[in-house]
Amino acid sequence: MAILSSLLWTPALGALLLVPVSAKRMGLIRAISNLAALCAFLLACGLLAGFDAGNSTMQFSEFFPLNPKLGSAYALGIDGLSLPMLVLATLLTSIALLASLSVTDGAKGYHICILLLEFGMLGVFMAQDWALFYIFWEVTLIPLFFLIDRWGGKRRHAASLNFVLYTMGGSVFMLLSLLAVSQYDLEHQGSLMVSMGQVAQNMPKTEQVLVLLGFLLGFGVKMPIFPLHGWLPLAHVEAPSPISILLSGILLKMGAYGLLRTVVMLPVAAQMLQPVLVFLALFGMIYGGLLAWRQRDLKAMVAYSSLSHMGVVLLGIASLNQTGFTGAILQMSAHGLIAGALFLLVGLLYERTHTRNIQDYSSLVQVMPRFAAFTTLTLLAAMGLPGSVGFIAELHTLIGGFQQWGGLMVFFSLSILISAAYAMRTIGLLFTGPVKPQMRHIADLKPVELMASGVLVTAIVFFGLIPAPLIELSTSTVGRMLRVIGERLP
């Protein structure tokens, strides 16, 4: 079996192996789940080792026709845009499973759902056929619904229903756009993702704009883009912390990934909608930052900060230039690491104290020095401190935006100041002041927890100090995407 199929079906095989295992055998359930996730991560690392960063075409491609009349195929492939997301998805899934040791009620179903969720996420990033892409997109909805509804907090039922309604509503518009493009394709050549890109340029401009708006609604719900973010705070707060790691670290990137692909497919419409996209990006960055600033719940703060940080991705996409696209892709990776680390650390703190109210804490640095060090570094990275991967991503996006819009980037700078304000406020409330009596005997990070959070924080700092490998990974792909856009623009 080819390596992409091996990677794709490894978590599905792990979920299948869990089915006959007795629900009482907790150790075996965790062992199989962690082994499947680790194998997927090692396969993703193998892809990384064998990937030719100088080659802009799809690599490790697999193609098997499914329905020749429709033109759909089992078509897999990766490039510099999808590979970082694959590595990030497998890494965060392994870390989410390591952070799930406290889950004992219904652990078998929980681990099966996580592996199926990983299967869907990997499929989205590898699919080179729009029909296959849409199937995997919908596959992620089912396990995530059960993970929130079954293992979430007090308002988990409302959160899961909210998530499903928003996502399915957006998927309807995405499906309509796919059908609208496919009707122009009379003779499919190869996979739908390739042929639709060629066919879309033959559409009238008005229809291209309508199709891109449909994609924007579908992918914008998942990113999320203001004002399609209504599901985000409730889902993040009520979901178990390991699921919040995946939700923020990977699921949000699926929307940005899809939007990047469609912007390349419909560059004329993207150019016409540039003012709308830049407004939504800048407004979302400021709006999300202000809401994060006023939150007392730590998970809600991180959730709203995700709205602000994904606005950076949208701004990079809207710039339609090399630096902006590079910044968007870097921000997708940076936010995955930073948000994943924050949700992991907040979840570990909640397990010990059973409160997420930031005002219940003080001077944790005296009680939990390792936790304090990792949390401080991650919060500083979230505000774009030089030396962190967040700074590299935001700098590229800022330069790309300035090349396109000039002085309008003052609003970008304002959002950075707001993110610095809530990051420093959180550090001050968590780690300064007198130690409260109820917080004197909290255990610091255990070895497994230290390893999980240490991997993410190390990656945040490493790629902040040595960003070249991460940038070079997508340079050729970004160049190819911009060449395609240049050819299709009048």
C-alpha cells in the first residue's frame, strides 16, 4: 500500500481494532489508540523526510477512478500546503490522547471517536478530488459531535447541536458551490479538484463571485470568520480539553486550507471580493481580541483569541501575494501549535483545580514552576513575541498586507496590541501576587504532561528562532499557486 493510503487508514484501522476490545480493559484501549496515533505520526514524519520542497507539484500521488461518469476518484496527494497540516494533525492527535488519561467513563467510545476524527482530518488534507474532499469534510462532523455531546461540560448538548447546525449549514453552501462549478465540466479529465480549477475560469464573473461566496460561507464557519463564529466559544468551553486541542489546532485549519484552494481556483472572484475579505479579517482580529480581553474563563479566552488569530490567516489569503500567502500558511501552523499548547495547559490546570476562572488564581509560579514557564512562553508566542513562531507568521502577513493595502495595516497593529494586553493580563493574574490558600498544594506537571507540553513549546520556540525549514516547505507550492492565479487573472 502506498504511504498516503497507509497514513490515511492507520487511525481507521486503530478504531476498528478497538471495536472487539472489552470496555473494561482500559489499558489495552489506551495502548491501541496511542499506538495507532504514533504510527500515523511516524508515517507523517516519513513523508516529511521524503518530501522534495523544491518540487511544486503534488507528491506521493495516488489515483484510482471511482465513478468515471461523474469524474470522481480516490485521488490523494500532498504539497507544501497540506504536508505541514498532516504532521500537525498527527502530532496533536497523539498529544490529545496523552492528555486523555482522566477520561474513564465510556473510554472505548471516546478513543474510537478520536481516531475516526483523525481519519477524517487526514483525508481532508490529502484529498485531491472535491467529491472525496467533501466526504472527509463531513466525516469529521460525526465523531466531533459525539465527543462534545457525550464527554463535554454542563452545556454540552447545546454546544454539540450548535456546532452541527453551523457546520452543516455551511456545508450546504459549499456543496452548492461545488455543484455549480461541476455543471460546467462536460468531460472530466482526471480528478475533480484539477478539472474544476480549469473549468472555473470559463464561468461568468458574477457566477464566480457567487460560487466563492458559497465556499466562503462553508469554509468560513469552520475557520471561523466573523460573523460565522457563533458556535466557537460554546464548543471550545464545553468540549473536553483534549478535544479542544484538536478543534482549535486542526479543525479550524481545515477551513483555511479549503479557502486557500478555492481562492486559487477562483482568483477573479477573489480579486473582486478582496475589500470584503480584508474587512472581515481586520474586524475579526480586533473583535476577537477585545472579546478575549474581557473573558474570565480561560478556555473562552483562548477560544476568542483563535478568532483573532484566524483573522491573520484570512488577511494573508486576501492579500493574494507571495508574502501574504506564506504568512497565512505559517500562521496556520503557528496557531495550531500555540492554541494546542494553551488548551493542553488550561485543561491540565482545570483537572487539578476544577475552575477556569482566571481570578481564582495567583502566584502559581511558586507552586507550579514548570507549568508557569510553559504557559508564559505560549502566551508570549500568542501575542507575537520575537523569537516565537507566532512572530514569524504575523510578520509575513503584515508585510504582505502592507504591500497590498499600505496604511490599512494600522488596524493589524491595533489587534497585536490588544492580544498583548490580554496575554500580559493573563500572565499577571496567574503568576503574580500572594499564593491563595486553596492553591498551595497543586501538583506541577507530571512527566507525561511535561513531555506533551514540552514538545509543543519546543516547536514554538524552535521555529521562531530557525524558521527557514518551515518557510521553505511551502515556498515552491506558494509560487505555483500564484502562477496559477496570474494565468487566470485577466
